[in-house]
Amino acid sequence: MKKVDLAIIGGGRAGLAAAISAYDQGIKSLVIFEKDDHLGGILFQCIHSGFGLQEFKEQLSGPEYAER
């Protein structure tokens, strides 16, 4: 079993935001547990832009945001 500093349950928008925030705060060893075969949750259904302004300083669609 691999030891990590942080475990995040759910790879949707909130889980991804938590992972980005943790990384920015210096936590480099983390794992995201996700039931689907891809991260992003409902973001994959949101094809309009408007995601990622705070994190990436550009507008992304839901799938683009999830891939980052």
C-alpha cells in the first residue's frame, strides 16, 4: 500500500479544486478516488465555457477544465 498525504473522495469539480488547492499549498502526494473511468464528474456534460477563470486565468469548457 502506498502512503499519501491526502486522499480526496470524488473527482468532480470540487474534488479537482481541492486537489489543485492542496498542490498549491505544498501537498504533492495525494490520490483522488473516482467511481468513473475519468475525472470531472458532471463537467463532462457542461460544454459551455466559463470554467477555470480563477485557477487558470482563461475560460475553459467543462471537459477542458477536467483534463487540466
